[in-house]
Amino acid sequence: MNLSEMTYPELADHQKEVDAAMRNIEKSRKADAKKAVKATAKEHGFTVEDLFDMPNKTKGSAPKAPPKYRNPDNHAETWTGKGRKPQWIKDAHEKDSDLSRFEI
């Protein structure tokens, strides 16, 4: 294949193919490298998180805030008082209901 004899559109098409092939190879190489690092760490009795002081994803995030309000019509619906208000709280505000009547 002689690139200097190709037209611009032909070269552009080949460039797209080359870029896609390189992305696929990079993905594969990264996956292989991750497997090798995990295997080596395990062989020595460590996890990757242990070696690189990374937070362990299995530990979870911060504890969820306890609910402060409960829907009297559906006790399964609660709200912590933080973030977006649930629809049942919005509906109660439209009726001029006091938020304190929903406190747990």
C-alpha cells in the first residue's frame, strides 16, 4: 500500500480504521496488564488497593443519613430532609401542611 498515491478521503478512511484498531489493542493491553498486576499482588498476599493505597470499593461509601420524615399515607416512603424533596412532600406543601407533622 503506497500512502502517497492515495486521495485524501482514502487516507481519512484508513486513519479511522487505524484509530479504531489502536483503541482495541490498547483496551486489550490494559486488560492484560490489570490481570498481571492483580495476579502478582495476589501471589504476594496483597490486593492492588493495598499496594497503591486505594480506597477499597467493597467498603462502601459514607453511611446513609437516617430518614427524618415519613409519608403518613405510605410508610415505605421516607425522606432524610436532604436533597430533592419527594413528590409527597411537595404535594403537602401545596396544601399548606406543616412539615413537622411528617417527622419520625
